Amino acid sequence: MNLLLIILIPLLTAVAVLLSRNKQQVKWISFAGAIAQLTLSLVLFFAFRNERAAGNTAQMLFEQNHPLFPAWNINFHLGVDGISVAMILLTSFVLIAGVLVSWNIEKMTKEFYFLLILLALGAFGFFISLDLFVLFFFLEISVIPKYLLIGIWGSGKKEYSANKLALMLMGGSALILVGILGLYFSSGRSFDLLQLSKLNISTSTQHVIFPLLFVGFGVFTALFPFHTWVPDGHSSAPTAGSMFLAGISMKLGGYGCLRVATYLLPEGAKEYASIIIVLSAIAILYGAFATMMQKDLKYINAYSSVSHVGFSLLGIAMLTQTAMTGAVMQMVSHGVMTALFFAVIGMIYDRTHTRMVGDMGGLMKVMPFITTVLFIVGLCSLGLPGLSGFVAEMTVFVGSWENADAFHRIATIAAAASIVVTAVYILRAIGQTAMGPIKAEYLQLKDATWNERLAAIILVAGIVAIGVAPFWLNDLLKPAIEVIMSKIAGK
Amino acid sequence: MQNALQIAWLIPLFPLLGFLINGLGRKHLSKSAIGVIGSGVILASFVMSIWVFLQVKDGNTHVADYFNFISVGDLSIPFAFQLDQLSSLFLLIITGVGFLIHVYSASYMHEEKTEHFGRYFSYLNLFVFSMLLLVMGGNYVIMFIGWEGVGLCSYLLIGYWFKKAEYNKAANKAFIMNRIGDLAFLIAIFWIIKKVGNVNYHDVFQFAGENKFSTADITGITLLLFVGATGKSAQIPLYTWLPDAMAGPTPVSALIHAATMVTAGIYMIARSNVLYSLSHTTMNIVAIVGLATALLAATIALKQNDIKKVLAYSTVSQLGFMFLALGTGAYVAAVFHVMTHAFFKALLFLGSGSVIHAMGGEQDIRNMGGLSKKLSVTYFTFLVGCIAIAGIPPFSGFFSKDAILLSAFEKSPVLYGIALFTALLTAFYMFRLLFITFSGKFRGTHEQEHHLHESPAAMTIPLIILAVLSIIGGFVGIPEALMHGGDKLSAFLSPVIKPHEGTPVSHSTEYGLMALSTVLVIAMIIAAWFKFRNYQRSEAAGFGKVLENKWYVDELYDKIIVNPLNKFGGFLNSFIEKFVIDGVVNGVGRIVNYSSRQLRLLQSGQVGSYIFLMVLSMLVVFVLQFFLRK
């Protein structure tokens, strides 16, 4: 399996979109590209499983390494482990759903789809890169489209949101860049992730570089208190934009925190773990309480994302194998779930032209499909067994509880207490949207169209597949997490 | 004939299929098809459950591991079912009573639109499915999955009439209160995993049997599990959702109160009896909370005027009795009471449904009266239910309540005294309900009076079956004092629950206690007869007002928990988020803007100032170097 295909297909799709002549072509080319990419991701998933089953225990599979700037020792080094495969699957699911729900974009359709695919391209490249320079390059590729997507197709105070998002993410990127350069110079000039992981970077260096990288990536994944771009950015973005932001972009940060910061600098991770635990526990509860007060559906999901993503960071900082597995599961689970949530919100907004829960009510009567999906995604968000949220959160908690001291226990209980608050706001939002008496002006509204149904079904399948049979994800992640854990244990 | 246990996975599968068929096909199926599918799948499960029961009776038990649900590191949680005496008994209750409720529903809900009728039956099937998962699960995680599923279904069914906003509120309340309990349950699971390494009943109980838990661990785990149970089984402090759950259709109330949901907490503790027996502290707390709930709910029930509310509080109170039994170590008595209670409470709820049906949706008993003439089947079956719950021999409630009172007596006379007092209150408020509803003159409107009719056979036949069960259901647990070898239930459950070890009470004392409670209960019934046979509407005053308003507990919760939490959320949102954090973010932006504006002044384009600055900076560098060298 050639990993170049993973970035080639989105690239070709993006070019084809630019060359296409009308809106219909743009849409169908994008859709075809997304299908091809989803198929390819599934092929990759099964090829990866087969390799592992055949006894290939290499840390990274399907590696390839091409010199890019030999003078600076920058290489186009690609390879995947279980974590990357999971992230690639996630990205393809969100991509196809995003393409489908944007079917009715009228304004600058071509540019819209181009940016959407470019954003996904950045994410795909990011997840397969093993060279920090290339990885950083792909990370930046994904930032610019976000700014434009919000600034051009957004709603509300979109300029403010777009600026805030771009500046905060750029700030995070600056920290990451400094961190990567620090690694480069302290390691004898290497950007290579695998080479760096084998070096013994001195503890004092780790203590300096780790916070730069972790906070830098943390900004991308709404590390408290650097989360404020999330609510504004998500709520101003067009539907597919929010889906990509929360479903994919925030995962770039989580992946970076784990793969780059924690894996390469385990001593740094140990040093700062307790601070991260405190911050993520705050994010979890703070996000949940802040959500309770929101009246705009998008703000509700944005703040609840802050809360849910906190579980990923908490799981990483707990530094146990179970918690870390849970952290990655939570990234995947939350990615699919939140994309679905934003998709449904978009569908409702397109019909009612409001996102204020107080102005809705009784929509179940006219849109049984959309409200049923809203129910399912809400239940996933509040951690109902059978859907992905439960297994991911449960795994994080079980892993966190393995740390027997009072500090970790309290943090875990505090984080777990959020499941009650989550139930409060989710049920309130669903109840006010779907139940109760319906307004007369909403009686004529139509249920979901074919493309919306398809998008929703694809994503629902994702959360059910993880929720009912999490073992395939566990198996996929296991060797990769073990490598990180043994590095942390200092072996 | 070993194979019934091998294919026991069919038991939950049938209702799941029913849920899928009715849920997805609700627009295409006719009402009768929906009713037949919905009830048929439960009947199929019931038949399977009988088969399983027959196998288990011969001493076969079976733990089936199907696949690894979660496997992370060293931890693996299998998707496993455990079939033994305890689970098979619950299977019978759930599917048997559940089936009757389904049949009844098909008639009761007949005026609903086909689409909603399908939705209703799919929820009902899902409810039974979750409950079956809960009792069949072979470890705490599978139990938890069923546990949450039950919570979800109750939410869906309580809010079934989704167009009414207040029903939605009741549904939310039920789910959220349960969630608080679930949180404790979850933490108990983490704790168990940390200590034992997995959550399989067998391993956990073996671990406990070898006394490997420290006192702190076992007390912590059992207390947390108990908090979980207080949520689902509506005990202090998490009981207030259950009476509000009356918002759902009446057969749903019957399902929640009798066959499923509220018995989950009892099942959980009975299942974990090995753990509970290790912690005296927890046992005492369980007993006290149970008794306090029983008493509190009974006092509230005295003054309620909604027919379903009275029954709801009586459920809370009866559940309190069951927890009292658990807390005094009489696990079998608790399970016994679950069973008899399932019969008579399902009967009473379905009976109240028949009354509400006849009254055209009226639920206030002050507007009823004299219904015995028009609704004779309902009346007689309701009467049977009241006698059973009041505990008059030989009706079923007598035996199970007697077992509980006896175990309370063995523990302490004070517990016994309060429990007996509560049992008397039970007799009083139940017969108050009966007499106000069925005796005296009709107090409703003429239109209602004209409309009064007995319910159709599909509703009365389940009532009759349940009435028969309420009469004879107690004979499986006749106390040793009355009949040698009469306590078949204890013998049946003995592989799972070790026989109760209390200080044995002499037979003569036991006779005395039985006679005392029976005489007093009859006295209470007579008192109720004199007070309520010709009920005249009157307003509650003084202390009665407090009881009518349920001791103002809901208001108290709003004041001390709900409102402060809302205020806290508001504070975070309007102050911390908007002012502090965004303030800093925007502030940073402003500082950057400001400093760049200042910096821009330097680029004035005048060569002179550039040279001046160059010289100045060189000077600074030299000076710095001079000092730093030193």
C-alpha cells in the first residue's frame, strides 16, 4: 500500500474541482473524490490489519522516505501506525459527510469545495508524516482554509471569529515551530520522528521544549484556557466548516500532543502531567457548565466539544496505557460524533433559519429523521452505552483510576461528574428542539434530503461501530500505544 | 436438555428484533401487526425464560462469553451472560409481567396514530431488552449497559407524549436523577477494576470471598453501588423522579414500577450480596435509608389525590421495604418482595389505567367514587391488589412483607416497630384510595358518568391473571414456622444467595408477630372504611398540606442544588468566559496592535533618525557587553 495515495487523491480532487466548469461538476467531483478517499482509507485499514496479523511488528508500516532538503536533513518520511490509521479513517468519514451536507452551497461553490478538500488534505498529510517539518507544513495547510471558510461563508460575527481563530492557531503554530526547532538543534539536526524517539534528549531540554509543543498543539485542541476560538469559530463557520473544525482540526492538536510532545519528550510529559490534568479537568467541567447556559445549538455543541476534548487530554496526561488508549478512542469518537452533531444542527438551521433552541420546539413532528439523528448524537454525547462516547470515556476513566493517589482520583471523579451535567444540557437542548408544541410556521418544513440522509447515516454507522464493537479499535491502537508507553516507562 | 442455556441469547434478541421491526416499520405496519409483533416477541422471550428456568432449577448454571467488548492492555471486559437462579427468576418476572403489560397496552393505546403506536411499542420492546441485558449480564459493565438502557427507555416513554412540554420535564428529571446514581455506579466499577483486574461476577466474588478487599475498599465500593441503586430504585435522596414519571402512559408506569427499572437496584445489590455481607457499615446505611424512604413515601401517599401518584409513592415505599430487607441481610426476602410486588403493583397500575380509561383520562380520585358498580372486574381485581399490598394472609404480599418484618425484628425492635408502622400506613392509604375511587357516590361530571364502562377483554384478562398471581404468588415462600419446607424460594436461590444467618426467632414469637401485623392491618382497613366510604371533597390543611406537597422536597432541591448550579453556569459563562478569558485574548490582540503602531513610528524614513538609532543601539550593546563580561 503506497501512502502517497492518501494525499494524492485529495490533491487530484482539489485540482479537478478548480478545473471544473459548473456547480454540478464541482459537487460530483468532490463527492467522487471523497468516496475514493473513504475506500482508500478502508483499504488501508484492512491492509494494516493484515500486515499486523501476518506478524509485522514494525512500529510504522508502509514507510517511505524521500529526501526533500538534504542540506537541512528534511525528508518526506511517511508511515502509519494504528493511531494514524484510526485518524485517517476518521478524516475520510468526516470528509464525505462534509461534502454531502454542503450540497446546497450557492455562494462560490467551487472555492468552497476546494478549500474544504484542501483542509482535509492538510489533515491527511499531517497524520501520515513522520518528519516534523513536513508535519508542521501540513498543519499549516489546514489553518488557512479555516480562516477563509469562516470569513467568506460564515455567519454572525464571522470576521471577528475568523481572526480570532486564525490568530490563536497561528500563535499555537509559533510555539510548535519553536518547539520543533528546539528538538532539531538539540538532537543534532534531525526532524525525523523515529530518529528523535531513539535519542536521549536530556531531561532539562525536555522540560523546556515539552510545554512549547504541548501548549502549541493544545491550542488546536482547545486546551483550557486557550479554547475561546472554539465557540466563536464553530458557531460562525458554515456547517461543513464546523464539522471539519471540530471533527478533524481539533484532532490534529490531540494527535500532536500525543505523538510529538508526549512521545518524544516523556520526561517533560511526566513533569507537566499534573498541570495538564488540572487544566483538562477544568476544561471538562467548565465546558459542561458553560454549555448549560448556551441557547444557540452551535454554541452548545462548541462548548460541549471543549468539554469532550478535555477527556482526550486528560487521558494522555494520566500516562497509563488504558487511559491513553481511551484518549485516542475519544478523539476518534468525538470526531465522528461532533461532525454529526454539527451536520444535524446545519440541517435544522437550513430549515428553521434559527439556531436558538428557545425558538424551536416540536420539530419531531415534521422532521422525524433529522430529530432522530439529533437524539442519537445527543445520546452519544452524553455517553450512552452502545454508542462511541461511552466506551471512549469509560476507557479514559478506568485508565485514570489506575493512578491510585488522591490527586488523580479527585481529578477523575471531577471529570466523571461531567456526565451528569452533560445529560442536563443535552436533554434540555433536544427537548426544546424536538419536543413540545410546534410553531405554525414550522409545519411546512421538510425532512432530510438524500444527501443529508446519506451523510447522517455514514456518521451514525461510525459511532455505532465503535460503540457496539470497540474491540476493533482497541486492537488497532494497542501496539501503537504500547510503543508510546514503553518510551514513557523509559525502556 | 442443556441447550436452553446455550441459546439463552435469544431472550434479549427477540425484544431487540421487535424494537427494530416496529421502530423502522412503524409507517408501513398496521396497528394490529405492531401489537402482535410487540407482544409476540416478549411472549417468545417468556417461553425461553421458562425453559431456562426449568434447566436452572435442576442446578445448571451457565456463563457464556461471546466476545471481548473492551480489551485494553491487561483489561478485558467480555460481553458475557450469566444464567443462574437469580437471573432466571428475574427473567420470568420481566418477561411474564412484561408480556401482560404489552397485551394490555395494545388495547389501552389503541387510539394513538399508527405511527406513534409503532413508536410506543418499539420503545416498550427496547425497555424490556435493556432490562434483560441488565439481569443477564455476566459482569458489572454489561449490567451497566442495561442499566443505562433502562434509563434511556424510561426517558423516552415518560416523554412519549412529546408535544407536552411538562412531560418532557418529567422525562429529563428521571434521566438526570438516574444519571447521578449512574455516576456512583461507574466509579464503583473503576474501583472494582483497579482492585480485581476485571468485572466478572465470578472473579469479583471470589476475590471478595478470599477477603482480599480492605475494609475501606469494600465499604467504598458497596456504598457507591448503593448510591447507584438509589437512583434507579428511587430511594432517598434520588426518589423524586419516580412520582413525576407518571407523565408517561399508564402501562408504562406499570412496566417501570413492577417488572423493570425500579427493581434494578434491588437486583444489583442481591447480585452483589457477597460484597455487601462484608460491610456492616454499608448494610446499616442501606437498611436505614430503605426504612426512611419507606416511611417518608408512605406519609406522602396518605394525602395524594392523583390515583397514579398514590401508587407511585406506594412503589417508592415498597422499594424502601426491599432495601430494608437487603440491609438486614435478608436478600431472599427482598427478591421475594420484588416478585410479589411485581404482581400486585402491575395489577394496581393496570387497574388504575382501566379506571382512567373509563373516566376519559381523569386521574383525580376526588372526581371519582362509586365506580365499583360499573367497573366490576376492575374493582375486584383492584381490591385483590390492595389486600395483597396491605399484607393480609394468604395473599402474596403477606408472605414477602412478613419475611421482611421478621428480618427487621431480628436486627432490632426499633427497625421492626417503624417498619410495622409503615406497613400499617400502607394498608391505610391503599384502602383510602380504593374506597374513595370505588365506594360512595360518583363525583365526576355527567358526561363522565354516562361514558363509564368496563374495559375490553384485552385489558381485563391481564388484570385477572395478575390478580390470581397476587393471590397465590406468595406460596413459593411460606415461612418455615407455618409449613416445613415451605420456603421453596430460599432453597431455589441458595446457590446464589447463601441462606440468611440471623439469630433464629422462636416459632411462637413468629406466630405472635404475624398475628399482630395481620390484626393491626385489618384494623387500619376498617378505619379507612369508616373514614372514606362516603368521601366528601375537602381541602388539606395544616400538616396535611405539607404531606400533600410531598414535604416540599422538590422545592428544596430546586433551592439548594438546581438554582445554585444554574447560577454557577451563568457566572462561568458571563463573567469568566466573556470577561476574564476573552478579555485576555482580546487584550493580547490590542497590545500587539498598539506596539506595532508604536514601532511603525520608528520607520519614519528620515536617514538622520536611523543613524541616531543605530548609534544608540550600538552604544547599548557595548555597555551590555561591558557589564556582562564582568
